[in-house]
Amino acid sequence: MEVEYRYFNLAMIHEHRVELGIVSTNLLNMTEPEVRKHLWVKMRKILRQLYLFADEYDYFFKADDDTYAVVENLREAVKSHSPNFPFMVGHKWHVLCPGGYFSGGAGYLLSRAALKRIVELAIDKHPACPTIDEDKEDVKMCLCGQAVGVRLLEKFGETGVSLFYPYELQRYFKKQKASKFTSDRSKNVFPYMHRDKMGFSSKHISFHYVNGTAMYITEFLLYYLNPYQPMTDSSKTIQKSV
């Protein structure tokens, strides 16, 4: 299934004609086994490789092969930021390290300046940047970034809310349904279903733990399903005049 996820992500990114480059761990001839305990040594190798192309791109987005990202929304969100400002952004967990860290599964974004600082000043150079090979690469990325002045942004774009979600979308609605059923079980309506009550922005960027089937379903709903729009009075007038 991992191969299917990776293929899907690459194919869909190209289909949406987004101007970006793609680096996958299987393209770098990694010798370490595909296990979590080697995540950090792999990430350090990836960062060094990306550094060679740092001046060719503005931003670098890391995501798992079971992450679904709406890249168009990601591009829109970065318009209000500068790639020359050293920052990272993603879904922040406020645990494990001072200042928190960004979920690797939900995906996190590095500006060009952030990538350069981490590679030039932190990895294998700064005492606060871990060198032990183990898991929790996302924690270590934030530790290394903060050590060299990379800003960790919790809110992104103009929405004022987190645009990255570390779980699948179903989890959110199951949780909301359970909590609402307890308090509103006498009512045949769930307030969280109203658009102004939902916990996601229309400019949301990513979800995690999205299996192969769910990726195709999400793709269909986002890019191929066009809800019918009743004709407005102005469109009726135009039609009559023709």
C-alpha cells in the first residue's frame, strides 16, 4: 500500500500542475531499513540533498505517504509570507519539547531560509540539534530549527486557525457526533454539521492517515464533483435575451 500512496501523491500533484519539485526517500538510495527508528538519519540526508537545490525553490513541504494535501491551498497560504524569513508551520503539538513541534504526519512546511539555517548551522553542528538516530523526526526538526532562530508558526494564512490536521477527516466527525449525541440526543440535528460551526477552514491544507481508497474519494470530491448551482436571476435574464 505504501507504493500505492506514493504513486497517487506524485500523480495527483502533477495533474494539478503545481510548480514544485518532489523528493521521495526511495529516490535517494537510502540504505537504512524502512523502520521508524531510522527516521532522523534519513531526514538529515534528505535535508542535505534538498539544500543543493535550496535557491531553486521558495518552500519545502514534508509529508508522509498517507498524507493528503491540497497543494493549491498550501500555495495560497504562503502568499502572505516570505521564503527569506526563516519559519516552519504545521499542526503543532505542545508536548515533548519547549515550544512544541509540528506533526510529521500532517505535514510541515519550511521556508527556504529555514532549510538553509537548519543545514548550515544546526545539523551535526549545533549542540541542541540531536544526532542520535531514532524516530520522532518531527520533534528533532523543530528542536534544530529553534536552536538556530527558525520561527515556529502555529497559525497560517489569513484564517487564524490551524490548516493542518494530524488525523483522517472521519475521526473529527466521529468525535463530534459522539460528543453532540451526549448533549443533544433529544434533537435530530448536529450543530457541527453547519458550515459556520465546523472546525475546519475552507482553505484547509492537509489530513493524515488517509488510505488508498480514501485518497481517491477525496480527490473525486475536491476536483471532479461539481454541485449543481440553480440559475440566478441575472443568468436567466441573459438566457432570455439570447
